[in-house]
Amino acid sequence: MKLYYVYILECSDKLLYTGVTNYISRRLDEHNAGVNKNSFTFKRRPVEVIFHQEFNDVNQAIWF
């Protein structure tokens, strides 16, 4: 069964970012590595997960 996660990150400037992923540890690593220079979190690194919720259905995760 595939799992999906809604997560909230706290950025270094205390702003919050919310996302959805199917692999939370990989996604956190991507945020902190600065994989996408156009992303909201790129200039706000490092980031840390302050909340996450697990879902069985991607649509339910997105709705949440």
C-alpha cells in the first residue's frame, strides 16, 4: 500500500511551508539540499519538519 504525507516545514526565517509527498525523508533532503533554486525553501534553508500526517489516499492528503 502506498502512503502519502502532508508535511509542514519551518524555514530558517521562521516562515512555514506545506507540501505533500510519498517519501517524506527524501523530500526533506531535497529541500535542504536546494535541489530546485526556484522553490520557496531554497533561500530559507535549513528547514525542519514540524508536522506530518500520513494518508492512504493522495486525494485525501491534498484535501487535508
